[in-house]
Amino acid sequence: MFKCFVEYRIASEHCSAYTQWMKARLVDNPHVHLYEGTEQPGLYVEVWEAATEGAAEQMKKERCDERSAWHEMTCWVPGGPSKVHAWIFRAV
């Protein structure tokens, strides 16, 4: 099992719009789970689940590509796309 973690901050004034936008993404992508920091409200982590490393790499590429539908949310991220970070992890 592999997981792609995508981490970013959403500006407080955009959290409501972001939450509504993200609800639709999560319905269409049941392999994605969203978490918000309890100690840092507005800090979000998406967890994308994949069966193989190749699938996780493809997810990361799609998630971070500027032509992806996911790129829309970067307008709510202070600092823009460069402040959206993604990493792949494997089970040990």
C-alpha cells in the first residue's frame, strides 16, 4: 500500500469556499481522505491511497499538475501552487 500526502494551508477567509469545493472532489475521488490540523486550523492534508508505487506517482503527478482540475484550489493557498507540497510514502 502506498499513500500520497498533499499538504497546504488555506487562507482563513477562503476556508468556506474551499470546503464546499473540496466536498465535490471527495465524492468523485473516494480514494482521497481530507484532514485539517487540530493545532493549526487551515492546514490541510489530503491522503491519496494507491495499491502500487506507480499508481501513487501518477496520483501525485495528476494532483500537482497545473492543468489538473485540482489546481483550481491553489488560488486559496497563500503563496500559490509553490506552497502545495506532495510526498509519497510506502508501508514498512
